[in-house]
Amino acid sequence: MSWQADFVLLTYRIRKERLNKGLSQIEAANLIGVCERSYRDFEAGKSDLSSSRLFKLAQALGIQILIS
């Protein structure tokens, strides 16, 4: 699998878990300290997050990220 496919899968899982937890994009953005626009762009696959923010978000959503 390519890194692009991995990124799409990651953003899909994050969106799914965010919705399962009842969080809005604004609430998720506030949780990790980014503006709503940056978060929206991340979920849409248009931009990325710093690794520290990505891990913080994953932890809050209960998603495990493995780096190989």
C-alpha cells in the first residue's frame, strides 16, 4: 500500500471515530490546538498535522497508530 492510501485510510478512521464519539470538527480541532480550518483540511486529506498533534488526536479517539 502506498503512503497516500495509508493517509486516506487514516483520515477516514479518524473521521469515523470522531463521529462515533460525538465530537464536531471544531471540538476535535480545539482538543489538539489547531484552528477549525486546519482540522477540516486534514480530514479532507488536503493537509497534514504535526506528528505530536496526530498522536494526541489518535489517543483522544482511541486509535492506535503504528509506524513501521
